[in-house]
Amino acid sequence: MKKTLFFFFILLSLCGYSQKESSITVKGIVTDTFEKPIPNVNISILGSSKGTKTDVNGVFYLRITEKVTALKFSHISYYNRNKRLVENIVNDTLHTLIQLTQKTNQLEAFQIIEEKIKLIYNKNFVPIYDYEFYEDKLLLLVKELNVTKLRLTWSNQQELENLIVPNNTKIISMDCFGNIHLLNKDSAYQIEINENKMRIIFRIHINTYNSFLKPCIAEVNSALVFKEERGGNNIAYYYYDQEKGYTYLKKMEDNHYNRFSSRRRIAAKKLSYPSISKMSEDSASVKIARRLINEINFLDFALKHSNDSPLFSIKNSVYIFDHSSFVCWIYDENLDFQKSIPINYHKKIKWDKKRWKKELILDKEQGEVYAQFEKGGLCYLKKIDLSTGETVESYKLEKHTYPINIKIKDNTVYYLYKDHFNNGDMSLFRQSLY
């Protein structure tokens, strides 16, 4: 594990980690879009626990090594921003100015008066491959005139910027540091967005991304949380910080998966016996072979549809939804265990026959988690009470069947739908949760 993380931090050095002894001082001022200073902004070297905060005048000082090229700025009331350090150095001090954009308060904006379901983006013969939120804007990965583009837009379809990207790119991914990546079968491209201008800043092989960046799923109080695949459906979460080093948070074994996997191996071995595999005319052998094939098909289905155990960082706590054990494990901001609560929404069989889609969706801005269900092609979202584990409210996506790529932001659901009124291409819709 340590060897893996060693190469992981070597990889991140491409993004601006330092390898030199000499250092300089960064002096900066953080303001909002009205040039008003913002106090208590967290500033850190991207992906590092080293950092500081702004004072009441929005001023900060941070000692960094000369090879550090980017800092991360975060505040609960503002959108995160990564800033590349390109200013000139004078007397071993680098001066910089940073503006943060304030998060929109949905209730104060009285958006409840809008129509409940709204078409956000569609253009004739322009399919949407993927989308992601960026501050109060949207990133769309589209194909237009046989050219793949990353498009930065407002929700009214107004285009702010377009970036031509490799044609086989179809996925937008955000890492645990808030960096945007574009993925295809061969490569991962990190995108820099600065003042609504976009550019590709580096490329790595997709295997490197999957091995080192993808497992890092959260940054909690300057600690990096990783997901470790332990074979089958067994996983573990562990974290790294400078004080504690590498520490396991939770190890989970899916006993049902392990039992089904063992049964499948035994059935496959029996099916390979010469007296059965040759499918002789003996009726008993034929019946045994058919029974084993049916059992293998059933077990393959069960293994394919086994439950995951996702981790979410919500406000000042970490939640691990251990579906195989029917428990949600809760940790504080220091990643110390606090309590567990029972969960059973994923196993309930109700009269309305809604099917658990084996997916949880996080509304990061509101700190809410929703379980996704399906009935007759319609999507149902059930909010989970994070203090009891029970589902407390249910919402239906009312207009479209079989929506995909469902995301929730500020009590609003976004999703892609194969729109027959748009030449069968994907269109982006949203629906308010009220």
C-alpha cells in the first residue's frame, strides 16, 4: 500500500508538488466579486495538508517551495477555486489576488416560482455525452459537427467558452481536490478553468488515473481518504495525513457476495466433470447439467447486482453506507468514529414494487443523501434521514422515463434524457424537489 501511495504522490507532483528545498513567501488578498475582502478562507497547496487562512482583511501569507504552482482556496459560502501562481517574484515574495464567487442561496432567490421541470440544454444534432457542475455554471461534453467540445454554459444555454478536446472523450470526472478531468479509454486530461477560460494542462494514461487518482475519493480536514478494492465486493477505506500517516477507517466484507462467489466456483467445477460436461445421453447427467447452468446464471446475476458501500463527506462528518451489513458508519471531521445507525431502505419489499437501483446521490450543497428507486421506468428519489437511517421524503421525476446520469444540486435534480424531440439525442433537464 505504501508503495502505491508513493507513486501516487509522485503523480501528483505533476500538478505542482514541490521537490526542492528553497522556498518563497506567497502574500495574497482574497476578495469576492465586489472586491470585498473575505476572512477565514482556507488556503492550501493543492492536495497537501499544509496551508493557512485569511485574516479579517482577506490577507494571507504562506511559505511554499519554488516548484509549487497552484493553491486551493475554499470557504463554506463560496465556490472552491484553484489558482495557478504565475505572478512575478519580488524579493522572495510572490503577490497574488484571488476572487471567489459566492454560492447562490436557492431559497432567497425564490426559484420555487419557476416551472417544476425545465429543459436546460439541447441543440439539434448535438448529443450530450456528460455534464458536471462548475460553481454556478454547467460543463457539458458535447459533439458538434464531428468535433468533441467541452462547453461552459449558464443554465439558460448561454455559452461562455468552448474547448476542443480529443474526439473519443465521453466522460467528465471530478477528483477529490475539485479538479476537472476528461476521460477516454486511453487517457485522462486535467482541465484548468480560470476566469471562464479553459485549457488542458496535462495528460496521463487512463491506467495511471484509475490506479492513483480515482481511489482518492475525499479530502477531509486536510486528510486524504482512499478506497481500496480487496477482491470481490470487499472494500476498505483508509486515509493519510501527516500526523497519523496511513490509517484504516473501515474494512467491509460482503458475506453474501463471498458466499455466492464460492457457490459459483463449486457449480462451475461440477459442470466441468467429464460425465456432465460431455452432455451424455444419460438423463440424470442432463438434468444435473441444466440445474448447474441455471444456478450459475442466477449467481452471475446476483454477483453483478451486488451492493456497493459508498462514502460521503457531508459538512463536518463522514458517512459510510455499508449496505452489506445494513449499517451506516459515521465519523467526525477528525475521522474518529462517532456512531452507527441502521439502514434497510435497500432491502425493503413494498407493495408498490419500487426497485432499488443500488445508487445513492449526494446533494453536496444541502448535505442531503437520496436513494434511487425505479418503477415502470420512472425514477423515484427517497431522502435519507442521516440521524436515523430512515427514508423521510419521496420524490418522483415526473416527465421522463429511464433518465440517466442523475445528479442533485441545491434541491434540484439534473438528468439526461434521450429526447425524441431532439432527433433522439440526449437533452439535459432539471426538476425542483418540492
